[in-house]
Amino acid sequence: MAESPSISGSNFRSVDRAYTEIVVVRHGETEWNAVGRIQVAARLSREPKISAVYSSDLKRALETAETIAACCGGLEVIKDANLWERHLGDLQGLVLREAAKVSPNAYQAFLSHRTNQVIPGGGESLDQLYQRSTSALQRIARKHRGERVVVVTHGGVIRALYRRACPNNKPAGKVLNTSINVFHLFDGDKWTVKIWGDVSHLDETEYLASGFGGDRTSG
């Protein structure tokens, strides 16, 4: 059991080595979400100390990660290509409403509920995305045991992480831009979800002292 230290920004240190707290953030990409990036960064800067910031190196994720890192002590963003969004093969770069006409086979594969269905043109299956995403998060957790880190990534990756932590097939629901999702990764490969889909920072009225600090929504 962790002690209950006061939350004091950059002075916060975890003493519980049993797990890693990973704050997974979905990127912001539109002009509106530029504001969201600032709000999520401001929120995380007021929460317990962040030891590291990891990100997909795709632009929309990296910009969000850099905003967070700058607000959380000027950390350097660690780029990790294993945090990329699912590769869509022949659909890559297409607007979804055009995909059915441009590449119908790939489009049907994308809509498939079979988790082992790859997308023609070098695209990934959901199982491949799951393996890549969960392995990446597990590596980060092992490197930062007892610490709190941020990972900025994409909706498909976050849904895969949720599937790993909640194997009972409970629907993840929509993963909103700049949403905060907190995972605890324990020794022995046990995962739990502590916070899911939190966008309370977008109303600029409150922030969440999650996990190590604890509040009404954390365990």
C-alpha cells in the first residue's frame, strides 16, 4: 500500500514500487483541440509528478505530447513508433466516406468484427494492433516501475489498451480527443483501469489528482 503524500507538483515522489501509473492521453488535432491540448497540459502540471512523456511520433500526437512535456517540468518527449495508430493498408490517408468506393475490399476488412482480419495493402489486424500496443505499454511500465508517466497516442491504440485491462468485453465507448485514461500496470503483468475517458479539464473548472494522490474517482 502506498503512503498518502501530499500533492506538491514537482516535489512529489512515489514510494510504491508495486505498479506504474500510466496516464494515456488521446491526441488533439483540430483547431479546437489546440485549446484542449493546453487544458490537458495545464491539468497534468497540477497533478502528481510526471517522470516521463512518451508519444507516437505522428504529428497530431507529438504536438500534444510536447505541450504536456513543456508544462510538466520541460521534459523531453520520448518518441515511440509502436504507439502509432493502426495501419490501415490501402485505406491509409483516405477519407472514410471515400474508402468504400476507392478500395472496397480494404473497406470491408476494416469493418470486419474478426480481430484477426488484416487490411489489404499492408494494414494491421486488430490482434496485431493489440500486440504492438500492449507490448509497448508493458515495456514502458517495466522501465518506470513506481513512477507516473504520460503516453500520448491514438484512439485505436487506446481501445486496444482498454481491451487488455478489461478483458470482459465491456465496451470502451468513444475515445474523445484529449481524454485522459489512467492505467496501473503491476508486477506479474496485471493491468487495471483507474480512470477512463475523463475530459473534465475541458471545462477548466477542476483537475484530477489521480492514482497516487487519489480523489473520488480514483482507486
